[in-house]
Amino acid sequence: MSDTQTADVDQLKEDGSIERLTIDTIRTLSMDAVQKANSGHPGTPMALAPVGYTLWSQFLRYDPSTPTWPNRDRFVLSVGHASMLLYSLIHLAGIEEVDGTGKKTGKEAVSLNDIENFRQLGSKTPGHPEYRHTTGVETTTGPLGQGCGNSVGMAIAERWLAARYNKDGFTLFDHDVYALCGDGDMMEGVSAEAASIAGHLKLSNLCWIYDSNHISIEGDTALAFDEDVGKRFQAYGWNVIHVNDANDCAAMAQALETFRKTDDRPTFIVVHSVIGWGSPRAGSEKAHGEPLGVDNVKATKEAYGWPQKDFYVPDGVEKHFNQAIAGRGRRLREEWEASFAKYKSAYPDLGKELDLILSDRLPDGWDADIPTFDPDEKGLATRDSSGKVLNAIVPKVPWLLGGSADLAPSTKTDIKNAPSFEPDNYGGTNFHFGVREHGMGAVVNGMSLSHLRAYGSTFFVFLDYMRPPVRLSSLMELGSIWVFTHDSIGVGEDGPTHQPIEQLAMLRATPGIDTIRPGDANEVAAAWRALMTDGGHPTALVLSRQAMPTLDRSTYASADGVAKGAYVLADSEDPQVILIASGSEVSLATRAYEQLKAEGVAARVVSMPSWFRFELQDQAYRESVLPAGVTARLAVEMGGEMGWDRYVGPKGSTITMSTFGASAPLAGLQDKYGFTVENVVKTAKALLAK
């Protein structure tokens, strides 16, 4: 410990103020929890306890008794490994637990017992904060940079809600969004993408607090990171403020006051801290990702002038911290509720919209204008039919918002004759994320966390650039909508760099994501109906670039079967072979079916756009679609084979992709890789000959 730090600790020992006691309670709870768990990250919570205390006690507009108040400020712990900082704040603030419907359970969100069971099975204090799992956690963080991106989405949502619903005399939305981030967040590219978007949009309701402690797991950040982060953010268009000592609560408060007065850009506060402050491991990577050790915990408490007690909360600390937050937050929340009640009388239609948004419901007749597509041999690309359906929904559900990573003309996700969301029009409908797939994904999740039905779109192969937020949307059970087009080797001449092969298997392997690959325009319409009414999980809509026939539903089964994931599209009495397909290969399967039928082979075609939905059906339904007695089964899909064995069984086969594609017109690729009527018929007959 340096001489300066020793002097600071000596001063602390003489300072018995309730503020200092509260800060040190946060520190000691954090290091005790990590020590007992023998796992975790004590150093950052110890360093940033004064920052968290200052923000929450003096600035955060939050009512602990009503933690889902719509106009609350949001606090995002992007540096998720410092979870004990957040759990300590939640506990001392006295936040009350609510269930999945927003009803109070009568329990503390985080009790002292929960803290003592940090990182243990079933505890409300997992290693990294988890949305829905712990009341008071606004988003799941841990993968660095994701919380930064989420906070931008939350700030965007506030701006859109304010633009649409605030009226003279009624300020329903004016909350701020704070994100606490670290050196690791700043190194991750997703934070750069999100910061660039935020600067462009001039989101003055957004404040990132950057803990600059110059320590990473491997040692000093100078090993790999020596840029001037503040100058980078100035270039992004942010207001940059420096706080030279994380323990200087007055300087931190002044920086936050400056943020509140800044109305033309987001704010970036660089806070210089000492990781593991007050401990023998202070300033070392040894304070980052492992317990301090029993002897070091003892020495640190001695340095703080703290009793040698585990999980000690001095008398008065909880009351002080709760009153500091609740006194302000409860008054603001009650004023908001009274204002909203009057608003609904003055603006009944908008009031009804807000009630629907805040309860995650859809208006009556929301799908009335979704088109039905007539049979057409030429047909449409499913990206085109999706664009038509989306444009039919948005006028009825104006909070269905999103855009693309600079690809809207190709993904067909632009809303016709609608304005863009830009700094001079926060009420815009079309969002332009730029060529920033990763940032787009994190921002869309932040919008979804704010009750908007948000979507992001790009080419399917670029899912690889945004895999983390797609995964987290499922972990958080968000209704985020991922629109992926250019779904297969059907991309053609753009070649293997743009032809997704393994992406379908990747999505299907991810728990909780509904991956829908519709087979024609009417399946697209059915897919949108299904995903809009089931917002408890994300949906990946996988769409084609190339046109595919719109099937004649008077000949083939109704596309309503999409809601069940798979359905019998065409059938024969006592089928001998089952052809299973998704997407553009559905029409291929129907053509093969017709040829087999003409040759006297009884076949069945099963359209299977969603494995996820099919697995949710009862055994009787699944047996009715794929009867166990029919073992000759052939799956046809222009993607990887992985996973299809569960549906074709040991005696079945697939026509799938085992290599990357090639650059050529689609017809040539279909011939090369066997996606032809002739090959499907031949393979089906071979199965029957076994």
C-alpha cells in the first residue's frame, strides 16, 4: 500500500460519518461474500463503492418500493463481474422483490442471507447479474460491453417514448440511464459501436461512468491498452469529464450534476480508482478475479477501522441509504402516477397505448391488415413478403420499432413513408444502426428491456458478428426480433462468404430462441402472427433473398400450421416416405412429392419452419406429423446437417450442406449440391429400397 493510500485509510478511520460507514459497508459486504464463496471479483466493488453510493443516494430517481416504475432512472452494471457492488446497493437500498407480473412478493430483493450465499445454487445473487432473476437488476451483464450497448437502447427508448407521449403539462418520460463500465468494456468492440451510435444520436439522457483502474486479469492494462479513452469519446461526440479519485464523492457529485445539465450530447465520466482499495492487494491484478484471502480481509478491515465481523451492517446504514433514495424516488413516483391518471383522461387513446406497452400486450385487431398472398408460381422472396407484413403491423403497433445494420433496402425492414429516428426527430420509426451488427444487437435488447417490441436485421451470415446479444436476448427472455435475410446458398453469386451454412444449427442449439424459416409468403404472415403474440422469448426470422412460389393453400394445408412449428403440408393415404423441409426447400419438396405421387409412391410433405415450436407440442401432435411407423424420412435444407438426425431417425437421410457454398448463379448451385427435384426423388426412392 502506498504512503498516500495509507494516509487516506488513516483519515477514513477517523471519519465516522454515516456516508463513510455506508460506503465501507458496501466494500466489506462485497469482499466477505467473495471470500465465503471462494469465488468472485472483490476489487472493483471495493474501489467503486463511493461512486455507487454517490450516484444512488444523491441522483438516481428510483423508488425501492416500486422497482418497476416506468419513469425510473436505469442503472446498468456493464462491468458485470463486479456484481457484489450491485447486490450490496440493492440490499442497502431496501428494494422490494416483485415477481414476473410486477406484483410484490413481500420479500427483500436481496437479503443479507442472499449475499451470504453469493454464487451458490438457487441464490438471488449469481456470479453475474441476471435480469428477471434478481429484482433491481435492469439487464443481464457479464460479457463485457453488452451493458454499454443495452444502456444506449434504454436511452433511445426513453427518447422515443418521450417524443410520442409527453404533452404540455404531462412529462411522463424524462428518466436518465447510467452505465458503470470498466477497462474491459472499453476494449470490447461492441462498446465502441454503441458509443458511436449514442454520440451520433446526441443522447443527453445517457451517462457512462468509466472505472479507469488500469488493471486487467493479466496485469496492468498497458500490456495491451494504452489509448486515451477520453479523447476517443470526445471524437464520438460525448461530453467527457474526469474525476481523479473515486473516493472523492464531492467531485463525483459535481460530475453527475454536469451530466444532468448537459442537453446536447451523452456524458462520459472517467473515474480513476485503485482496485481493491484499502487492501494489501490494492492496485494489483490479484484484487480482480479471486478472493482476497482470510488474512488480507482481516488486514483490510483493520485499515478501514472495521470490526472483525463477517457481513456486518452497522446500525443506521440501511435506514440512511433507503431514506436517501426512497425519499426522493417515492415522491417522484407518486407524482408520476397522479400525472398519468390525469393524462389518460386528457389523452385516452395515447393512454391506452401506454397501458398496452407497459403490460406487454397488443391492441385488438393488431393483425387485421396482414395480407393473405394469392397462389403464385413465381412468388416472392420471403424477405419481400416479410416487409409487406411488417408494414401492415406497424401502423397498428407503433411501438414495433427497429431497423438494420445498413441493409434495410435488402432486408426489407424499412417502414414506408415513415420518418427516421434521428437527433432532430426522436419520434421517428426507422432506425439506422450503421454497419454495426454487434452494437445493433445490444441496443435492440436495451429497447426490448424498456417494453418496446424491437427488431434488428442483417444478412444471416452476419449473425456471427452479433451472436452475444442474440444469445443474451434468450437468456433474458426478451421479445427481441431478429430478422435475418439471405438465408442460404440461395444468395448465389456473392459466394461462400455470404452464404450461411452453420448458422441455422447455431440458433437451433441456443435454448429459448424460436428460429422460424418460413416456406412461402403465407408462412411468413403466419410467422409474424405467432412471434408477435408470444413475446416471452426472442424470435429469429430467417428469410430468403430469392423468390419462392406462393403455394396454393386450396391444394396444400393452411399456413396456420406454422404456429405449431411443423405441420403436414401435403399427404397421401398411408405414406411410405416423409419429406421434411423448411424455407425455400418446402416448394422443392412439394414438387418432388408430386413426382413421387405420379410414379405411385405415397409420400408426405412436412413443412418444419420452427423446431422450437414443434418441440413444445404434445407427443400426440408430434406423432401425427411424424408417425414413428414411417421410418423412411428425408430432410431437405440448404444448411448444415447437424440436428436433423432427431427428425429423420436412424433409417432416414438428409440433403443438406456439408461444405461451404460457392460463387455462381443459384441454378448452378442447386445442381452442384443436389437441391433438385430429381435428386430428392432419387434419394427418397433409395430410402424405400433399403
